[in-house]
Amino acid sequence: MADMSKGIARLNSLENDKLLEALEKYPAFFKLADDIVYSLSREFVDTVRNENIIFLSFHSQVCADLQLAVLSTLRHHDIQACLMLRHALESIALAAYATIFKPGADEAGILSEFGSTGKAYKWIETEFPEYSKKIKRLKEIINENYSHANITTAAPRISEREGKLNLHFFDTNSQALIASRLYAISEIGWLAFDFLEKAVLKANNGIVVQAGTDKRIKDFAEQIDKVFAELKTAKS
């Protein structure tokens, strides 16, 4: 049996403590992100009636990326959270592009279309220029600071106390980031909801959206505005 007092087992226990602490401190921000991701994963597409496996694969990846971003944020791992958000944005693009995919292609054909994001981005730029700009803007923000190792992201790994340097597994600046990062996750989750619904409806290619999706998207937009106002108040 593993020694729970050291190594990965110990870190796992500490991560759970961080998660529970964050849930108590940021309930509104967590609830919104959690509700959006849950609804996107469980209340968006009718998986029983949907035969577009490529779309479902990327849709599932979007949801997993966002869930991992939430967990990473609550556990004080901001680099991991941002990398998951970057991956989510790419998966959103590929999921949208998959709405026009016709079944029957062989493996080579699938890899040609979906082996990278190039074709998807070009298609979105033509068919959904507004969403193309949003995805590019959000990716640029993440890429500027989090795609590659740099001193800004490395600095929170170390602190000084009483003349002694301490190395940290958890971010030392996370308390200042958790609320805004959960808000960003909510924003990207809502973007996935809104964009993919429009792509599905425009493609009209056999993907079935669950009843009430449009109302849920509108309701979440209102909730995001309220939480954003709370975030601005907290920072002022």
C-alpha cells in the first residue's frame, strides 16, 4: 500500500484540500463554471440520435478540457488550467468544423480533415467570422503567457521566508487568480455552447440538439454578466 504521507499520494491529499477551500471561497464563480460545463456535456446534444462520431469526439473533448481547467484552477495549477483552455478552444473549432462532415471517409480522409486545426480555422473564418475572431483573441491571450515556459509563470513556484528559498508544487499567486480564471472558463464554455449550436443548426447534418438549448444559452449569458459585475466589484 502506498505511503500517503509523501510523494504523489500526499500531493493528491493536499490538492483535495485546496479544492475544498476554493469551493468555500468562490461559490458563485465555481457554480457558474460547473453549471455551464455540465449543461454543455449533458444537456446539449442528443447522443442517442447522433451518428456523427467525429463531432461527438470533439464535443466530448471540449467538455473534458473545461472540466480539467476547473479542477486545475481550484487546485492552484494555473498553467495547467490555461493549457486546457487552449486545447478546449482548438477542440471547439474542430467540433464546429465536424458538423459538416459526411460519414463514410476512411482513416486517411479523416486525418486529412481533422489531423490539425488548419482547415477548421479557415472554414470558421469564412462561415463564422465573428466566432473566428473570438477564438483567435482568446488563444492569443493564452499563448502570450502560457503556451511556453517563461519567468512569469515560473516565478510563482518559489518564495522566500526568513532568508530561505522555498520551492512549491502549488501556485503561490493562485488566490488572486481563481475567481477570474473560473470566469474565463465560464466564458469559453458559453462560447462553445453558443457557437456549436449555431454550427449544428446551420449544417443541418443529422446532429440533434436537445430541447431547451437556446433558453439555457440565454440564461447562462445573463448569469455570466452578473458574475462579471461581481468580479469587477471585487477587483475595485
